[in-house]
Amino acid sequence: MRIGIDARMMGKGFGLARYIEQLILHLQIQDTENEYIIFLKRDNFDTFEPTNSNFKKVLADISWYSFEEQLKFPWIIRKAKVDVMHFPHFNVPVVYSGPYIVTIHDLIMFHYPRQEASTHGPFVYWVKDFVHRLVVRSASRRAKHILVTSEFTKCDVHETLGVAMEKMTVTYQAPFANAAPSNVGTSFILSKYKITKPYLLYVGAAYPHKNLDGLLEAWEIFQKKYGKEYQLVLVGKENFFYTKLKNTLIKESNDVIYTGFVPDDELSVLYQKTLLYVFPSFYEGFGLPPLEAMTRGVPVVSSNASCMPEVLQDAALYFDPKNLEEMADTLYKCIIEDPTRLKLQENARKLLLKYSWKVLAEKTLHLYNQ
């Protein structure tokens, strides 16, 4: 069988890129029978070198979410004569008529649209958003099968898009390997980012569904109730939402530090020294960041919304993300109660054994063969 995988997003960095990278890496180890056609863009074509002779590269230098993707990419796939295609994201060309599997990671666009982040005017944004939703609905309706990231996402796709439950399979992802800490020195790194007190850490984007506005409001409550002995450190690449957050909510006087982007080796130091990792999100399809904090031995305090209790189970302390007082109290509880912190760390070590890229690839391969 000839299996095609759209790997134009493959690489290191954001979650989807790593998902594709890890899937292909483990399929090369596990499958020596099927033939694979890996479709790549020019910028990642040379970075992928197959380690299994059954894997072949094909250049598909086509931008994501473009008209060219809708019209030209299907022709490239047909020319490669694949028997089944795997699209690891919702952007399946509407005119593609071959059998395929699609991975749906979440339905954030249906629940938390981001018009304010668009560089286009409201009308252009509305048109693009409308088209994207049509593509997602079309992709889910025509797919032979759908891979989803959690039971929560499975139910969300069922309720939002009307997809039958039996048409979907959950394949849990896994946290990634940690970078070695910087050899520059802990004191230098903390000083570089103006961290002068024990601190709480958040690493990730500042999109509206991440609820950082709520976290900062809860932090004001925290400081009023429990004093100013701690700092809150936010790490993430600057974009529209972090700029907005800085301009409206982050003040020099309230012990909130926004670092911007932090290299992996320096980020490892920040994880090493933090008291806890906080994850206040309203909505996630899976939620890798708190799992990655757990791999570093950091206690996690998380929202109880969407998939988080399913994914983190008893390895996190939970709060209602809409209840700011409860959020502040839960953060303090995790700081001062050593038995609670130790129990969370112990539970995390057990939980992490559940998540495996090897298992994800095995389940995906089983679906290909079906």
C-alpha cells in the first residue's frame, strides 16, 4: 500500500510541526511493509532524510491555506498514486477525491475566533474564517476516518460538526524531550529576565482562549490576599495578544514579568527554579504545555476546563478558570503545601508513562492498514 502524508508543516517548534515529525519518525521504525510518500515544502525538504527505504520524498512547495493548496496540491498527490492519504491538519483540499484520514487537533476557530489578530480588515477576515470553517466541515465529512487528540475533542467534533463517534479514534500525543539547561549559570539567567523572587511560571501563547487576562486579574487578588513575596513569569513569543497584554495589564509594580521568547536551554533553567507551572486556559484540544512542565518535575496548577482533567488526571491541582478568587487560592495552596506538591510530582511521574509517540504511531498505522 502507498500511504501519503502531508508533511509540509513538519519541523521543530509549534505543536503541529512536531506531531508530524514524531509520527513519521516512529512510522519509519515500525513499518517496513507499506510504502510512504512524504510531501514536503522547499524549506523543509532537505531537513528530512528518510531512514527507512520505504519512505520517499516528494516536493509540494505550496503554502498552507492557499488557493494553490486547494487546486494544485490534489494534482501532485494524484500524480504520486497514493492509496490512502493522511492530512495531519484540517486543510484538506476540497476537490481532493481520494480516500484519506485527517487529524483534527481542536476546533478553536469555532469557539474562539481571533479577528483582532488578523492583518486584514473585518470583511476579509470574515471571508477567510468562513472558508476555513467550510474546509473543516468538508474535510471531516469526506474523511474515511478522523484522528482526534482527546476524548474531549472527539465529543466536540461530534457536537459541533455532527461527525459520528465511531468515525473517530483518539491518539494521545506526548511531551517532547527537554533541552539541556544553559551552562551560563542560573543566577545569570534569572538576572537576565529580572527575576528576583520565588516565582510562578506560564509558558505559551496569549490567545484569548489561553485566559491570561484572567490569570493577571487573579494575580492581583493573590497579591492582595497573600502579599508580594512572589513573581509571575510569562514566557512566549511576542505577537498581537502579548503586546496588548503588556500595554493594558502588565505593570511594573505588580511583580509580573514578560520575558518574550526564551531559548530552550534558558527555558530549562526557568523550569528548574520555578515553584509551579500555571495553565489557566478555557479551551485546549490536548494541552501539551503542562505535560512538558511535568517532565521537568514542576508541580502543575491547571484550569478544569475542556480536556485538562482528562489529560492531566490526578497530576494537577485544578481551579475554575472563570473563578478568579478560586484561581488565586489554588495557586497559593500549591505554593505552601509541601505534601500537595510532592503528591502532584509523584502522580505526574506515573501519568507521563501513559503518553507515547510510539503508541500514537502504532494506532495510526493500524488505521492505515484498515
